[in-house]
Amino acid sequence: MIHRLALPSTPALLTAVLVGCPLDSCDDSGGPSLPAPELTAIQVVPQVLYLGATEETFSVHARAVDQWGFRYPATLTWLLPASATLLTTSGDTAQFQVPLGVPELEIAVSADGQLDVLRVLRAAPLPDMDLALAAGSAPGMAGAMVRGRRDNGACTDLSDVIAFVGHGRLGRLEGAPACDPLALVAQVGMAIHEEGPLWNASAQAIDGHSDPPKTVGIEVWTTADVDPSVLAPLVDDEIDEANAIFHHNRVGLRLVRDPTIRLHPGSPPVPSRCDGPDYKAEPGWMAPAGPFPTNLLVVLYAPTVTGLGAKSTVFTRRGLFCRPNVILINRLDRVPTTLAHEVGHALGLVEPWGLTWGHTNAFTGLRPAQNLMHDASSERRHLSLGQIYRMHHDRRSWLTQPLFTPGLDCGCDPYSSGPPGNCPTLVADFRATKTPPINCTSMPP
Amino acid sequence: MSRAGVLLLLAATGCLSTPERRAVDAWLACEECLAGELDSVVTLGWRAVPALSSVLNGAADSVTRTAVEQFAQSYLRIRHFRSLGLGTMQGIDDSASFVLRYLAPHRAAIQKRAVLALWNIGTPSAYSALRYARARQRLRLDSQRADVTSLLDSLVLLPPP
């Protein structure tokens, strides 16, 4: 019998950093040291798995999590009773086989003293239903909930599918997809998001898994009142923050700064906003007038970045993106994630256009406050599959602009309109480890 | 007490409901502020004055606390990323220096936003709060105080909007 161990609560980062250091008395001396990165929890996905009446083979995914919530490279040990068989392990995924006669069991995964348990039940979660796991099911356990019972898990007709399953949860079915796309989704390890329409994984590749990541060259500018040698290490911190977030979310992109920080001549005036109205409707976006190059993503650390609020009051923003390639960052009021956030805008995260401008504050279906594109959250660090996809392929992304990678534009549909299928929705997320490369340009128009 | 009674009490005392408090926090914390955050606070009128005044007078409000958490998380991410050999090879400040690098201007910035919101609210109590802050000179963060004081001076000396 395997018992679930009590896992430690989410570590309080602030406690580690500022213990005994009230806000008003912090100084540069005597601060407590930080703990080294360490494994704090194992999370198995899903937590509960329902096997159908005939399905015997399934895959389970487990995440080792460090103290700030990122995946931790740990050696996982799978513990299972004799009634089940461990078929294969690959990274953080294991495939099991459970004989038909076993009603239920528990499978544990452990690492460095942490443990989590998957409960496997031989029953459908709802009456008169079966869970038909698509062949080749991978992390996220994509599957389909069907009426009645089936002779095998690989469905041939989804006319009676009533729901999808991902992350161990039920999702609603949109449209009437054919069986093949579902199977394909499962084969590439895509978890079907509970709020998103089915995405036809055959349409386009996910470059997020590319290794090494694609380089995005940026050129940093500032004004003459700043010593570039002083600004450089601070900018590099923010570039590494962006690259760390991209790395942990498997975005497949890496920002690389041109070694020279350039000084804006100051004439014409250093832009603090995009030319004309801050946000013109497409295709009228304009970059600030200035001496900026057109073949690199420009990041201007400006003395101020302005916005206009109530009663025509001018206030300062922390950052702003001006199409096609200029990011303005308020040198005197920014946060470490400002650069990463603005790069997200530059790489196509601007939908729903005119409503949230790519910000996730009001989104449902993902963790808006944890998302990098939240406009104010202190927790932002996550990017969904749908967002990563648009960063690579959306026609609004800098990466699809003619000067960067001519012709690479797969035409993602916007967040809330257009036929589903070409792209995962913005809220669609993934837990896959590898996606087979598919030539983007081969997709149908 | 009935829901209506609670709302009446909140209105009478100037207390903000949770959504209203969130609206104030959103204005203080927003980065691009494209969702009308300032307008939302101004709509609250005089009832937002105590919360904004508290920020203006240097209270360690929730926005500041969560900002510190954010900066600390960033520090840990960068340090870990570099420890994996994936980032630049340069070192990184100690944690307190890193947090303070962002915290000082951040606190000044939210004070300036509190000033702007109060000025836009424009009620007698809002103006009193601005004058009080200017008279007390309790704005913190010496390196940034000039900015906030200058803004206060420029607005308080103007007629109400």
C-alpha cells in the first residue's frame, strides 16, 4: 500500500530573500543568503486516471518542481504494484500496462524524498461512459469520453464523443472533428485544453521544441545621459530573465544582444510613445521616428514612456511596443519582466486586438495572473502553447516579418474568430516533450 | 446586515469593496495601462482617497509587497538560469541589491500614480490628501523624492480639474 506523503507548501520566495528585512529598512548589507535551487515537489499528471473497460496501456507524466515552480531536472523513480507493468520510461514520462482484471491501483513517482501518487481506476467517471484513450497517448493523457463501451481505445468514429479529457479533467467538445485529428493530437502529446477547440496538430510545427533555440537579435538603445557601461549589466539581467522564462516555457527563442549599446542622438526627440496615436489599427502601426535599424528588434531604454489617462492626464508607462520592431522601456520605472513582456507583444501576442491587446488579465481558461502577458501581475512567468505558437507563426509576430524570415507566416487565426484548426487557441497549453517537425509552408492555405 | 446595508456602510465610510480595491491596485501596478485603469479609479471618486492617500504617504501597501516578491522571483530565476550555463556569464548582484534596484523607482512610481489619481478625482478630500502629503513631505525614497515632490507641486498649485 502506498501512502501519499505530505508535500511541502509552496515556498515563500520572499521569505528566503527578505527575512528580517522590512521594506523600510532594506539595505545592501547583511541580507540573508538565498537557498540553492532544490526539488520541492513531485507532481504527477494526471492525478486520477480512469481506464476504460478495455484499455490497458497508458502513459503518465510527472514533474519535479523546484522552489520557484519551475521544472527541476530530477531522476524519477516509478513505484508500482506487481499487478502493473512498467513498459518504458523516457525523461519524465512512463508508459504502463495494467491487466484487464485489475480494478484499481496506485502508482507512485518519487525523487529526492518527494513523492506523488497516481490513482488508476477501472471505471468511467460518469455512468454509461467509457474513456477511449487514443493510441499513442502521451503526457497530458489526451483522450475522448464516449458514450457506451468500445472494443478498443483507438476510436474510428467520434460521432458519439461527448467530451475530451486532458490533465485528468473533462473538457467540452467543440465542433465535430474526425477521429484522425484526435489521434494525431494524442500522438504528438498535446493535452487538449478544456476550453479550447480541437487543434489540428498536423497543420503546423511547434518550433518551441527546437534545440538550439532560434536566436532573436536585439539592439539596445538609450539616451546620452546614461553611461552604457553602467546600463549594460542591468539590461543583461533583464535579457536573462526573458531567456529564463522562454527556456522554462520551451518557447524555443533566445534573445541575443548586440554588444554595443547605442545612444539615441536626442534629435528628433527621444520617443516616449509610438508615433501618432499609440496604437493604430493594423496595418497602420508605426515605429517611432528615429535612427533605428530595421533588421533587429530595438529596445530603447527611454527616460520615460507615456500614456494618456483620465482627463487627458499624462502618466508614465513601464513599457510599450511599437510595431514593427521598437520596444520602449521606461528606464526609471520598470520591472525585471518588462522586457520579456514587451518582447511577447513584439512577437505577436497582441490579441484580442482592441480588447486586451494581448494582456491576459481578463482571460479565462489559463492562469492569467501567472502569464507573462499579464499587465500587472507580480507572478507572471508562464506562456501557453497558443502564445508560443503565435510568437513563431502569427503574422503579427516580428519573426514573420519580411526582414526577419521572409515567407514564414502560417496565418494563425485570431483568438476569438476564424475557423479553429490552424492554430491552437491562445489558452491551449502543452506538456509534450517532443513534437515531430512539420514543414510549416506545406500547410493548406 | 443586508447586502444593501453593507454597501451603504462601505459607501459611508469610504471603504472600498474588494473589486474596488483591486481597481486601485491595478492602476498602481499596471505596466502599459491600456485597460482604462486610471479611469476606473477616478470613477470611484472620494471613496478611493484613503487608499491612494495611504500609498502617497508611504504605506507598505500590497502593491509594493507583491512587487518585492516579483523582483525576488526574477532574481532567483536569473541566478538559476546562469547557474545552468544558459545565460550571460556575468555575475549578479546580491538579492537585496537586485530587489532594491527595482523597488526604489517602483515605489516612487506608484506614489506618482497615486498623485495623478487623486488629482483626477479632484474632490475636496482628494485635494486635502495632496496638500497633506506635500506639507508632510513624507514621501520616501530620497533618490526619487524629487520626482514625486515636483509632480505634487505642479498639480497642487493648479486649480482643480
